[in-house]
Amino acid sequence: MTERLWTGSMMARRTVVVATANKNKVRELKALFEDLPLELVSVASLTNRRIEVVEDGDTFEENARKKARGYAAALAMPALADDSGLEVDALNGDPGVRSARYAGEDVTDADNTKKLLHNLAALGDSVGPRTARFRCVLTLFDPTQPDRLVEGTGACEGFIAPAPRGQGGFGYDPVFLVRDVPGDRTMAELSEEEKNVVSHRARAALDLRQRLREWLGMSKPRG
């Protein structure tokens, strides 16, 4: 993520709103795309009104596309939307697309995590390995190009810890043990730099990068 792909004298920056009220997601996405000529801005920096998009899709892709289109229409500018969540195999893929609302509407991360651990504990010893994964879809929609979506996907495999650990991250990070890092650490125990290499959002960003470069006019479309 550190390769410098442009210089300010070569290309003007494009302003894109991040389609979320989650400050943590905005911060992570800014870091993941800091070397591209993108000015990622928060909704709060543009308007005081709350933008409502009903996330009733059955997949992360559907919800990301709805959010990108909804925010782009509301603010008349390109919007980058993230839809992501946790899939736990023993819970048949739950909480999935309802990860942010697992314990109900307007709940805290701690409420969602508590319900997740409770539901796993209720399965007893039959649960086996508590395998899980974070999934992420990133979708950019430009209202001047309504027939085109710029999209990337990513996943991070791991396990559910018996109790929260770590002070970093957000969401389910404190109970998600990352498979691809040494030391049996949760996502919340990783540094920001480590997380921005292995996380589902980082991998979706990596998948999105070439398409973003094409949208920005930095490279020719493939195929």
C-alpha cells in the first residue's frame, strides 16, 4: 500500500464521499487509498443532515451498491460504500449482512458481540472449531457514469475467541482471531498498520485498486 503511484503535479485529486456515518471506516479507507489521487471525505464534512439508505439486501454486494447509489444521489457526487460483516460457520453464516444490527437497531458494538458469544455458548461443545470470516464489498458509484460500478471484494479468515481482547479496531474485532498473523491475536490486538494489510477491508481495497486507477484515468481499462 505504500507504493507512490502519482504526483500532485500530474493529476488533480477527485473528491469522493465515503457512504457511511462510521468514522472508523472513513479513517481506514483514507489510509488504504492515501497514495491515490482521491480526496475521501466524510458525510459530516459536507452536510448536517442524516442520509438514510435502507440496507435490506440479501448480500453485501446488494447493500454496498444501494448505499453507493443512495449517497451519490443525495449529495450529487461520487460515493464509495463499504458493506461488510462477520460470518460464523457454526451459526450458519450469521450475523452476516445483519452484523451491525445483530442485537437490534441502534445497538452498540458490545451489544452485538455479547449476543454473538451468547449464541455460540448456547451450542455447547458441539460447535467444534469456531471458524469465521470477515467479508467486505467496496463499491464506488459515479452519478456521471450511471451504467458503471467500480467494485472490489475481500475476506479475512479466522476464529471466534471465547472473550473480547484488545483495545483497537471496532465492531467484532475484539473477538476475531486472525488466522494469517502470528501470536494468536484478535483483530483488536493488531496495530493499524498490521490491520491495513490483512483485514477484509484491506483486501477489498487491494481488489478495487486497479479499477479505481482506471476510473481516475491513471491506466487503461483491462480487456
